[in-house]
Amino acid sequence: MTRLLALVPCLVLGLGLLAPTAADAGTGTTAAALLRPVAPDVVPTRKLVQRDLEDRVVQLVNEQRAGNGCRALKPAKQLRKAARQHTIAMARAGVMSHQLPGEAKFSTRITRAGYRGWRLVAENIARGFSSPESVMNAWMNSPSHRQNILNCRLREIGVGVVLDADQLWWTQDFGLR
């Protein structure tokens, strides 16, 4: 099964926008399949699955950082809130962008979500990847996304994932306060 996938990273004061496409070679159970409820007693609620997917991305980010000499990022609820809100907005609009029409730039969105006093923020976005592993693999194979993930100055992270029309949308928000 081949899917069209896209990624876009962003770092404040160094906006590196990139939108490559790639084929998702993942097999097995997809995250989209996990988010599609079959019966309440068989499949966890969307919120629990969403949180599991988001937490798995954080774990994979920290594994990459550890292997590259960076300290682990701590989850920040305000960054998760910002990432989730933006991921929902992208899915609703059907557009992958750091700034949707009528929307504030990502640094303002992060501040409005309660992440205050920051000195540096960065964001990676993607859509169409079927699992945390596949989206992380794509981000790590993209120099600008990899740069955000392995920026040792960053200390906190929030991840948002949303399923819309059988496609997963992903956002990583990073910060330093």
C-alpha cells in the first residue's frame, strides 16, 4: 500500500519550510486502524489511543536525542495543547501548514496555549503517516525536521495527532523556557 505523505518543519527565527513527499512502507496495524472504534469494549477510546500515539512520538524523539548526545525532552501540557489544536485545525481545513488562513503564526499559537516565557520554539508537522514510527522515520530523514528534533537547546515537547478521513495528521511543538 502506497500513500502520499508530507512533512513541514518550522523553527522560530529560522523558518525552514520543506514539503517532501515519500511512500509509507509501514505494514501491520496502522494507527488509523487503532483510532477507528469497532466496539466500546474492544477498542480503547479515541482519547486514550490519541494520547498513546502522542506519547510514543515523545518516546521516539527522546531515543533519537539520547543517541545524539541531547538530553530527553520533558512533556509540556501547554505544548501538547498547542500541537493538538493546530493538528485539529489542519485536519479540518485539509491543509498542512504552520499558518492556516486567519490563524496566528505558530509561536503566537504556542503562547496562546499557555506556554509563556519561552526563548525558543520549533514545530514539525506531517500528514498521512500511519504510525509514530513511520512519521519519526520520515522526520529523521529530513534534514530540517531532524534539526528541530536534535536541537539540544530545546527542553520540552508537546505532540498532537488527529485522525481525519482515514489520514493521520501530526504536529510536534518544541520549546525552551
